[in-house]
Amino acid sequence: MSQLYFAYGSNLNLKDLREFEKRNGINAKKSFVDSINISDGIFFLPDYQLQFPVYSKGREGGVLDVTPKTGHAVAGKLFEVENWDLLDFKEGSPNFYKKISITVIDESGKTFDAFTYVVSSKNKKDFVKPNQNYVKVVSDGYKEFGILDKFPWANENLMFASENKKCKMIDSVFVYGTLRKQESRELIMNKISLGSKNITVNAKMYNIGAFPAIVIEEGIVYGEIHKIRNDTSSFHIIDCVEGFTEYNESSLYYRILINSSEGVCWTYVWNDTTDGYKIIQSGDWRKRK
């Protein structure tokens, strides 16, 4: 049975993967690259950032890891994998990297359960300078799959991480209900907002009662995009308001990434069935009546 693998580093570069297979005498008929199905679109690992924390002799410098960081995101691709032997071998699993379960988000905000590899080596440090050839391998993978053109901030964060600089968080949030101006929770948003703009996003709005909910379906939703303070406490505040803790049934809403006219931003979508709830046809919470 195939499972989903989230690639965020050198494994995005299929040429580099093929060269690894060739160096290790892997028969073309057993090629990992030729056996995988690559999901369409670009995917994001929410609340993680890139880091170079460990030395690789083969790469002659630091290699990538993803580490938890609220408000950040890592771009990559999803591969359908049936045989994990080559990946485990390439990643030195479980001693150098280990496989963990994660939730990733596609460009429309849909969530997927997947696996990825994170550094498990005892030699892990805060930063190990990478060889620029390795950084180029990853950046070329970004280019190959359109990440470089569509989401340049992802490649910028790769470069920041490679220079031991702080990665940029995604500091824009789209709100559409009680956190909007002149609504009941406006003051909460005012504490963390650095400015806002009225925009619409592609989604459908439902009346849940005292507040609205949106799902990623055909429609238009009106709201505000806010630039928020560049610290994780801002997200903790809104996550608490929206009842978001993890990407499972315990959360009332999920925090996801969506495309907007102002670029990629966070928003919150309903984490339950919409059966029995009325659609707000205007897509505007203020016009619900």
C-alpha cells in the first residue's frame, strides 16, 4: 500500500536522486524515481522551518532538516511511495534521519497525512554551514517543480537558512468573521495587527450560529487580510480564539495556507461537517441577515 512522502530538500531534485541510484548500483527496473507517483501542485508543511543542523560527509557540509516553528511553513512536494527501502537507505534512517508522521497542506488548503524525514543524529547542532553545491541541488529542485517561481519566499528561506539567518514567517492572516473590524472580537485582532486591507478569497461561508465558518469550495468570501506582529505569540492568540490545537478532530478549526490577491496567507477553515448549516450566500458575515 502506497503512502505519501513529503520531500523538502535534495529529494526534490530528481536528477540528484537518479545520480544517487546510479552511484549505488540500483537497477533501472528498480528505480525509486520511476516507481513513484508525484502529486500535482505544491504542498506546505505548516509550523515548521528549514535548518542546517548536521554535517554530511557525502554533501561536504551541512544538510537540511525541518524543525517546529509556529507561523512558518516549508514548501515541497508529495510523492506516493510503496517501497521505502531506498529512501531509508539514502536518509540513513533511523540513525541519521528518522521518519515522522506529519500533516501537509496543498495550495487550496486541503490537508494530507504524510511522512517526512527529520535529523535524529546525535551530532545535531544549531548550525552547520552547507556546501553551496548542495544548496544549489535543493534550489534546482524548487525550480524543477515551480516552487521558485510561484512561491519565491520558500527559496529565500532556503538561502536564509543556509547563511544561518532567521527564516521569514508567513505573517499575513485572512479573517472573515468576529475578528473583523466592528465585530465582537475586533480588539483581539487590534492587539496583533500591523495593518489590514479588505479582500476576497475563494471559499464558501456557512452560518454556524454565533460565528461563521468557511470551507474551501467554490464561492467568494469577504474579509480582511492582516499583517501581524512577527512573533509566535500572535498565532497562539488567534489559534486559541479559533479553537485550533492540532490537525486532528480535537480542533474546531484548522489553520491553513491559501492563495490570495496579496499572496499566501493563513486562514481558519471549519473542521467538521457543514450538514445542517445554512450557506451565507453573500459570502459576507456582515450581510448574514
